[in-house]
Amino acid sequence: MMIVGIDHIEEKIAVCETGDGKSLHVSVSLFFPEAKEGAWYQKHGEQFIYDEEMTAQKRSANAALLQSLLSKRE
């Protein structure tokens, strides 16, 4: 199963990062319920379905990494 996170949207194309770190360009029309920057999706057939749990995990990991980097600067 493919998992992708939307880095940003250019016109009607979602620029995504795959679970293995590769870049992928996908039409926003293939995302359900909608394409949102920073959200993560699982591919089911031709459609990408929002994964709330994965999105929360990634956001939490990013916040922890940022906090770690900021605490090292002090």
C-alpha cells in the first residue's frame, strides 16, 4: 500500500512525498475528501484516502524534532 504526504499544491497538482522519501506529482482530484498540504493519505485503487492517524503521527514527530532542534540551540 502506498502512503503519501502532500508537501504543497501547485495549481491542481499535489507535490507529494512517498513513505520511502520519493517525490510524486498527483492531480488533486484523486484525493478524498480533499487535497490538503501537510496531510497524509493511503492509496486505494486510483484514489488517495485521508489518513487521520498517520497525519497526527507525522505532525507529532515533526513537532518533537523541531523542539529537539530548538533546545540544542539554547
